[in-house]
Amino acid sequence: MTAHWQFRPGLVVTVATIAFCVLTVALGLWQTRRAAEKESMQATLDLRAAEPPLKLPPAPADWDAVAMRRISAHGEYAERFGILLDNKVHRGRVGYQAVTPLRIAGGNLHVLVNRGWVAAGRTRADVPRVPVPRGLQTVDGIAVVPGERVYELAADTPRNAVWQHLVLDRYRAWSGLELAPFVLQQTNDAGDGLVREWDRPDAGADRHRSYALQWFSLAILAVVLYVVLNAKRRPHSA
């Protein structure tokens, strides 16, 4: 008595496997293209970060050319419109980021300055008081455009100047200020004790490469299972 292998998959299983492989490979290729786009975007971000600082004008300008560039802004802080962004973690410690609008000298345009991180108090009621520099200031930093969509159970409203999320349109309506459409992540030292350790601007190419690998892996797994589950060893007479 000997045995031999037979491979007789059903029509439905074959069609389903082919459809699944076509879908997952197509999704993997799409993620690969997105990764290439993000790599190009990353090259642009790195180039902008290496350029000399751009002086922020006192009136609206070509904002598209400003995003993710090094910026130098000169003006005076509007302290009463300062807020704290809650639940910001730095090296394992929970705290806040202090955000204060800076009115650009020579006009009414303001730019929101993320001045840095400060540790939270012992209790939620113990909100830190962050000093704001007085008089004309020169602030250097990176122009970052915050996301317009945030996940929240209810609309975020100010609570003792503590906000969960920063959405520019919401802040603009709350403050009534004329705002530049980005946040300036301050990089120069202001002697205020705030921590300014910002992540390198990342376009996210690695994330798309990871997704592509997952989709291709699923396609390979489907083929392997298709072969293994439909190959049967059957005995036959010599």
C-alpha cells in the first residue's frame, strides 16, 4: 500500500482565494505608492528645515510656503488668551503644553506659539502657572499645522484655560483673534523653564511601508493555506 498527494480545491474556495489575494495585493501596492509619496514629502520637509529662518510678516502671506519651515516671529504675547493643552507626556511624565498667541509687531496678525512642556501638579486642580514674557519678543521655531479632526466625546470647551485639543478654527472663534493657520513650535530658549524637545517632522512613510507589508503577508498566507488545506494524501494500491 502506497500513498500519493491529490490537490483538488473547490471552485468556491479557489474563487474566494483569488479575490482575496487580488484585494490584498492591490491594497499593498496602494500603501507602497503612499509610502513613496510620503518619502517625497519627507525630503521636502527636511529641505525646509535646513533653510534659513523665514521672518513672519505682520499680514497674511503665502502660508503654503511657510508650513514646516523654520520661522522667526517678532512681537508681543497676548497673555490673557494663553491656554494649556492637557495630557501631554514627556519622558513618562504627564503635563501640559503652554500655548500663547504672539501678536506680530506692525499689525494685528497673531501666531499661536507652543512654548513648551510643563509638568502637571499633584492633583488635577493644581494647574501650573506658566510665566509669560512681557514686552517685544523674538520667537524662533517650526511652523506646524495641527490636525483639523480630533477624536472627542464632546466638544472641547475651555476649563480654566485648560484644553484637551487645539483646533485652530475653534480657538479663533473663542478668542476672536486674527490667526496665522499654523502653530509655531518654539525652539529658542526663553528662560521660562519650559521643556522644548520636539519630535523631528515625520511624513509617515514608515507607517505606510508597514501597512503594505501586512497586506502582502496576508496574500502570501492565503496562498499557503489554500495549498495546505486542499492537498490531501490518499492511499492507493501498489
